[in-house]
Amino acid sequence: MVTQRMHSQEPDESTFARLYELYANDVLRFCYFYLGNRQQAEDVCQDVFVRLLTAQPELQQGSEKAWLLKVALNRCKDLWRSSWLKRVMLGSPTLELIPGPDEIADLEETASVMQAVHALPSEFREVVLLYYYQGFGISEIAQMLNLPEGTISSRLSRSRKRLEKLMKGEDMDG
């Protein structure tokens, strides 16, 4: 559980620096994978850490990354829904990939998987990113998104089916 501090106090710069060093790259990659735009991802990543510094949430040990990614996810959703982003992003290809630990040797295959994930509706895309790309379990994702575990399991299952169809080039309307 996260609680906000009600009193004003100086930010704990050592904690902030430690969390930034540990998780900034993960937050940036998550945002980029969700948005498909590096500049927007960098802006969201910066915003997440500014919120950490200004809101000064009291985080339980071990839940820091989940809090950061939940804030990032909410901010990414806000940007994705904005009409400006829809006008700019619709139809534009992903220009680059942020390198990261990757088990798929073929970069072209990785790019096509990313395109397929980006084609998923947001409720499917976010669970795929949190489960496969960030390594969270179903119960952790359910807690982050305030949804039942069965809903998360169902979305993951449906996401896999949709991704398989997208990767085969099948029509999603049927």
C-alpha cells in the first residue's frame, strides 16, 4: 500500500538517486514500449521521477518499481488518449528500438513483435508489457491495475491469441 505524506519535508535525495539509478531505465523502456515514441517516453519518465520527488510517497520496501511503473502507465494512458498524440502517432512507424536484454536474436522479428503489441488495445497491451517485458506476476499486475487476478489472466490469454493472429497477418475483425 502507498500512502502520501501529509507534512512538508525535504526530499530524501539519496533515496531518490538510488531509485532513479535502479529503475529509470526500466521506466523509460516501459514508456517507450507503450508509446512507441522515444521523446514522449523520455518526457513521461522524467515526469514519473518528478512526481516521486514532489509527492514523496511512502513506499513499502520492494514495491518501489511497481509504484513507478503504475505512475508511468497512468501517464502513458493519458498521453495515448490525447487527441494530439492520436493525430501524430496513427500510421507512423516505430523509428527505433531501445536496446535491452532480449532473448530474440533477430531484430526484425523483435520489431514485428513490438508492432503487434502496439496494435493491441490498451487493456491488452499494458498487461503484456507488465507481464512479459517487466516480469511482474499476475497477482502483482492485478494489484497495480486494481483488477481481479482472473481478469488479468483472461487478458493475457486473449492477448496471446490476438498477437498470434497479428503475427500471422490475420484479420482481427473475425
